[in-house]
Amino acid sequence: MTRTRLFRPTSVLTAIAGLAMTAATATAQSELRPPKFSESPSSPKIMMYVVAFVLIAAVVFAASFKPKRTHQD
């Protein structure tokens, strides 16, 4: 029975090459800045309230079910 090595040279070189490629793309980029917006994004507030109400109603409805388990389980 032959024993296999834990680290193969090809897998180590492949991992180093992958890390080098990601580091190279990160260093090649110019300075990163967040985009500038002229006005703040607005969300439809009525839709947010409707979704929140539906979610809360679903939770209350699910919590109102009688459990099917008894003390004998």
C-alpha cells in the first residue's frame, strides 16, 4: 500500500497561481471610490408598509394554530 502525500506540488502551485491572479487584478485597479448620487434613492413607502403588514399577519396567523402534539408524545 502506497501512501499519498498530503500536499502535492501541483496543487500548491495551482493555489499560489490562483491567489496571485486575484491579487494582480486587485492591484491593477485604480483607487476605488463609492459612486456619487445627486439625490438619495427613494423607496415606495406604501409598498414597504403593505409587505410588513402581510408578513406580520402571516406570523400571527401561523402562531394561532393549535399544536397537534400532546403530553403523550
